Amino acid sequence: MARPATAAVRLLTGEREPVRLATTINITLSGLQTIDGVLTEVGDRVLVKNQTNATQNGIYTASTGAWFRAADARTSRTMQKGTTVHTQAGSTNAAKVFSFQTDEPVIGTDNITLSLYLSDNALGDAQAAATAAAGSASAAAGSATAASTSATNAATSATNAGNSATAASGSASAAATSATNAGNAVTAAAGSASSAATSATNAGNSATAAAGSASAAAASAAAINLPAPVANTFLKRNAGNTAYVPIAAIDGADVSYTQGGAGSLARAMQDRARERISVLDFTGVDPTGVSDSRAGIVAADAAAAALGKALYFPKGNYLVSAAITPSSFACWLGESKAKVTLTTTSATADLLTVSNGSFTLDRISFGTNITRTAGSYFNISANVVSITNFNMTGAFQGIFLSAAVSTIFVANGNISTASASSIGIRLHGGVAVEIANMIVVWNGAAHPFACLYIDNGGDYSFTNCQFLAGTNGAQIAPAAGQSVAYCRFTNCWFDTSLGAGLSITPTGTGTITGCDFVQCWFSTSGTHGVQMAPGASASVTNVNFANCFMLNNASSGVTLTGAVIADCNFVNNTINGPGTAAGFSLNFGVVRARLQGNRLGGLLYGIFSDGTPTDAMIYDNSFVSCTNKIAGAWLGSTRIERNAGYNPVGAAGITPGASPYTYTAGASPETVYTSATTSITAATQGGVSILPAALGANVPLCIQLEPNEAVAITYTGTLTARKMVH
């Protein structure tokens, strides 16, 4: 009977890939050697079935060194009892099929036994058996004939002996002894005749039995009812189960499949195989990367969607000449992101245009065989999209959210860009977008415009992402009429950028608000770790950084300058070197910035103001090896308190004016010590008198002032005063 022709059929019917040779004796499992009369070659599959140590039996791959078990026959399941393998060559075993006989063997522990299952020419074997049986019958018939001849000869001898006795009786005296001897001869001859007759009877019985065997063998051969062999066909029992008929292909509905194990049931192999649709089931799909596969993939996607099935991509490189739009609710699954690639051959076209909702893709990578100058690998304008476990190389734009979409999940991917104009991930709209475990990096030749670019939308979440070696690692830049709100970055890296690690630069009337950066890393940038620089009519509000690291950025760890930067908080961050940079540089447009609990070291300026920030709150920061800890002037109700290495600032003189003299403390708490040569007659703080009675000549007055708090002193004579800045 012909064997299944495909790997899928072999898998589901328990047949392994054919072997070239099968052993006839115990062999050494190494080196090229002669097996069953044929010299092995490197890569030959060999069925080893005669080992003295039967645990070594199985299917091996021949090599010049040690032999190893074949990839499809290394486990208990792949050498389960009933599994078969066909032998292609050899003087003894060619065209034979052997069957594994050990139930659930533990590889390397249990003995593995094999037996002959069948040969390729079952009809010839049956006919040979019938011929042999007929030969046996003929031989038995010949034996019967010979026995009958012997009986006839014996009877003739008896007759002759009787005649001799009659002749001898005429001379009784002379022939008595002869008569007696003749009588004895008659008796002996009669015994010989009887024995010969018995032999003839037995021979006849043997002939009858042999004839019966021949008849049964002939009947068996006839019952098999095999037709003449036809090339490239299979044999199938007819509907009446009376004969075999040739068919061109196996119908999957006629082959059963059983998983094995308690509770398993037999199913049609066709149903089992159709659980998942493969792109290779469709015309025009080429996994070798030679021909365009687009039309075939489109057909496969439509078929899978119509049946509600996932579309499977086996190992391969699939060329795509133009954009593909997956069906609604499509699910594309690759064998492995390292083994499956969709390769665009267009310099400008999108690869996938996801305009139908509820699309899932997993374990498929994307590439190009041409320099990309436009277009995206993913252009997403539909809701509910999941993209996981992928690689992208040579991307002009890797992932582009081109519309106000929602419920987007992107995770476990790597994107390398094509050129200085490239963007790894671009978010132009949407809400409820989650991006996790991503690496976006330059191609080693040209730094992309931005690894991440956001110009509209909100409710974006980024976790464990790395944005490396871009011109800007990430840029948030809404333009006129656009806004970005409520983004959260957790444990993300913005490193080795030519410009800023993170650039927050809205233009026109663009707004950015409610963004948080937690445990993020901004380092080794060509300018700033973090840059906020809104345009003249733009604004940045409520952007917060906590437990982040800004290290070794050329110009500053954080720089804030622009039209409106309000209510931004920097808490418990670490900012270090180089010695020519500033930790925080606060400039025009900064209002109500809070810097608290930060650790600053190895800087020219720990915190620098250009004299314009208003109402800043600078608390509990520490300075180590900073040339200037806090420098510059502050406006409004700025408070600078409890900063280790800076507060207390120290004592300083005060030059009083004419009575009544009003003194206002600076940004830090102060203690003012004053006295008059004649008297101090009044002192008010916040409009409330703090002096119960006039003080005489040179009697000191001590006044505690909060940052930016004022005191008014009325005196006579000359007023002297000093202060301690805390």
C-alpha cells in the first residue's frame, strides 16, 4: 500500500520521515560505515533496530563523528508503539516498513523494539505464498505416485513368490526346505506390500492437505483483490468492503486521528488538520522569499476569516509587494518571530493597513529588501489591535496610529529604523494604548528623527521600553489644535540621543498635561536628559518625574524654558555630572515648579535660575560636589528650604532704610537680629504687632521670618541689623 506523501499526513498517522537504510546487525553509532550492503553518507537517516543494547534502537542521522537521534524521533511520543518508518535502500531491507513495538518508551532507559510491518509489494508476497503452497502440493502428489509404484512392485514380488511355491510342491522331498523358505518369502513380501500401501495412503493425505493449502492461499490472494500498481496513487477499500480501488489523494475524512491518553477520542484527520489554516494551503504563497506572496496571503486571510479560524504562517520569508488589509477579527500567528518574516519590496507602501477592528498578530517579524523612504510596517486606524512578539528592521515608520483609535496593545518587540527621517513608533491619536517591553533603536548608520513621537491623543501607557540613539529618544510635540494628556512611562530608558533623551516641545496652541515618568532613565544625551520647551502659545502642565535618573547629559539633566510650564514636579530623582552641566535649569515661563528630595552631584550648577521662575518650591534636595548648589534669583513666593549642603545659607548683613523700615526675607527662612541706638517703638509682621512695648537703646530684637515674609520696624536713632539664612 502506498505511504502518505506529506509531513502533515506522516505526523497525524504516526509515520516518520523515510530512512535510507535499516541495520541488520549491532553497529557502532559513529562514523560512516556499510549498512545492509550500502555505504552511508553524511546526513543519511538510518533505522537502528538490532542493537545489543536495545535502548539504543531508533532513527539516527549518519555523520563522520557521533550519530545523533533524528529530530523527528527523539521523544517517547515520536517512537510510540505503532509508529512506522519506510526503508528506501539496502540489499535486505529495501522497500520494507518497520513498526515500533514499545509502548510509551522512556528514551535512553527502555528497550525499543521494532518488527517488520509490511513490504511495498503486498500482492506479490501473497502470490509468492500461493505459488510455494502449490509447489508443496505438487511435491506431495509426486511422493504419493512413487509410493503407489512401490506397492505395485511389492504385489508383483508376492505373485512370483507364490508361483515358485507351487512349482516346488511337485518335488516335496527335494523342495520342502525351499517351500518353507518360499513361504517365508511370501510372508515377508506381503508385509512389504502392506507397508507400501500405508505409505501410499499417507502420501495421499499429504497431497490432499497440500492441495488444500494451495487452495486457501489462492483464495487469500483473490480476497485481497489488489489492482495492478498505478504510479502516484493510493489504495482504498470500496464502499462494499470487497476490493481495493486506486485513488489520487487521501480524503482526510477517511483517516482517523487519536491524540492518546485518557479520555481521547478518534476524530477525522481532516477536522484535526482544519483547526488552523496555513498560508501554505493557498496558491501563490512562497516561503522561500523568491516570489511575491501578497495575493496568496490575502486569499488565505479571507478564508480564515470566513471560517473564524486563525491564520498560521510556517517558517519562511514571505515577500509582499503592496499593502495588505487584514480582515476583521483576523488572527495571524507565526511559527516564531525568528523564523517568519513578511518582507516588503516597496520603498513607500505600508506593509499592513489595519483598518478593520479586532486584529491580532503574534510571532511574525517584518523587514525590507529595499531602503524605505515612506510608509509604515503597521498603519493602524481601527480599534482593538494586539501586536506581540515581533522584530522590525529597516523601518521608515514601524508602528503608526494614524487615527483616534482605542484599545491598542503592542508588546515584546524590537524596531530598528531606516534613516535620519525615521520614527520607530508614532502616535497620532487614540486612547487606552498600552506599549510594553519594546526596544526602538537606530540601525547603526543613521540616528532616527525620534524613536517615539507623540503628537496627539492620551491615556498612553509605556512599561519597560527602551528608546535608544535617536536624534531625540522620545518627542512629545502636539501642534495647533492637538493635545497629549495622561501618559505614563514606567521603568523606561531614553539613552544616548544626539539631542535630548526626552523632548517635550508643543507648538502653536498645542498642550501637554498630566504626564508621569516613574523610575525612568535619561542618560548620555548630546544636550539634555529632559527638555521642556513649549512654543509661544503652547503650554506644558502637570508633568511629573519621580525616582528617575538623569546621568551624564552634556548640557543639563532637566531644562525648562518656554511660554508656560506650570505645576511640574520633580521628586526623588538622581542627577549627576558632567561638571560643566546643570542639574536643573529653570528659566522663562516656569511657574510653581516643585523640586523635592532630589540628589544632585558632580555638576557646575545643582539648581540654576535665570531670575524669572515664579513660586518655585525647592525642598529637601542634597548637593554633592556641585560647584554652585543653588544659583540665580527667584520671583514670587519661591521657597528654598532644608536643602542639604545649601541650607543653612549662613549669616549676612542688612542695610536698613529710613524708619519705618520694611524688610522682606528671601526664598529661605531667616532669623533677623536688629537694634536701634535710641529705641524701637514698633514692629509689625503680617500686619500684626510683635512688640508689646518699646525697646530702649541698643536692646536687641529677634524676628523669625518664613520665606518671602516681611517685617516693618519703626525706630529712632540708627538701626543696625543682621540675618541668618536657614
